[in-house]
Amino acid sequence: YTEYHRLSPKDIYVLRARPSIDECLHTYQPNISSLVEPNARAHSFSEEFKANWLQQTQHELLRWYKYVLIADLDEFFLPDPSKHADLLAYTHAINLSHSPFVAAIGYELMPIPDNRLDWSRPVLQQRTKWATLCGMNKPVLTTIPLHYLHGTHSTRDPHFYDYCGRASNRGRSTDRRIDKSLFNIHLKCIDIDAWTDEHFDTDRIKHGNNMSAYMHKRCVRRQSGAILDVPHHLRV
């Protein structure tokens, strides 16, 4: 985010539950703030706890910032570079007067078997296939405090949003919230061989399962939609 979007390190906050994140920040981005999760060691991984903590932090930051963007570690938000130079330019150009928050459109970058990622090169020049992932159409860029359900995938009234068209089934379409010029690029699958059992969340371990089996199921066999080429103008 500092390299692609010219964001100042002082405006980036990393919410972490384990001290290993601090070690990474100290090495690569020493000026970025890290916020410790309360009672981090008192519980296992919990999406509900994470969402509540993100929500609370979002509300606090909106006291000082006009816009707040929540991004998971395996997500990268990219405005269409043919329209906006970076996130700062995007926020200056969009008009949120009719809708005080937006949902990006989500895509899953697909892995290349036996091809490790070179982190010194742009990711989108190495992984050029993706699949639509409506669950990543997340309402996480906002000018107002939101109240989340299902992680940060949906919100409750008075600022209602639901994902994957589920609200349309109840006569409450929220598709107008989605901005197709803002991409949420999901990075979980870009290098499945880099994952080890040490990265397995405690609530996802099942009897007889391991990280390799989980990642191949999650990233390869579970893709139900069409695999598409990443547009050339996005390969920045």
C-alpha cells in the first residue's frame, strides 16, 4: 500500500494477534503502527471476535480520518489504473454522497502449480488468471461507522449490505453499493506451496486434514466459476 498507493506509513494500522507480525513490520515497514489484539492468547481464532475488533477500530479511526479501508492480510485493493492512479486518487474522485460506503468487486488470483512467486516482481505480472469471488465484494471502504455480520462481508441496518446477491432474494438488492472500478484481489492462493501446517487456523483443522490438502481444495477444486484472464491494463 505504501508502494502502489503512496499511502503514508503513519496512516496504516496493522491489527495483529501474534508478535510475529511485529517482527515482520520491524524488518520491512518500521514506521507502520501495530495494534495488539486484546487478550490475544486467551482464545483461538474467531471470525466473530475479529470482526468486532475491526469494527471497533474502524469506528475509532473515523474520528480522525475521512475514509477508512479494512483489508485482510491476503487482500489487495486496486482501483482501475486506467481511471485512477492509486487509492488516494480514487477517494478524491468518487462521490459517496449518495452512498457513504462502497464494496469492491472481488476476484481470486489463481495459482500456477509448481511455480513459486517471486516477491521482487509485481504479483499481477506473474499470476494472470483469476476467478470471480462474490464473497469478496466486501463493504470495507467507508466514511461512516458500519456494523458487520459474517466477518466484514455484510452489514446490518441502518446501513444494510449483503453479498453474493443474497439480499436480492429478500427484495433488498445492495448491488448498487458495488463499484466495479475498485478491485479486491484475493491473494490467498497465489503460492499454495508456500503454506505449511504452521499457518493452519485452529478452527479449520479437521481430523486427518493438513494445509496442503486444504489449500488445494480451497484454491483449485473449489472454483465453480469461469477462470478468466486478468485484463492487461491491470497487470501493474
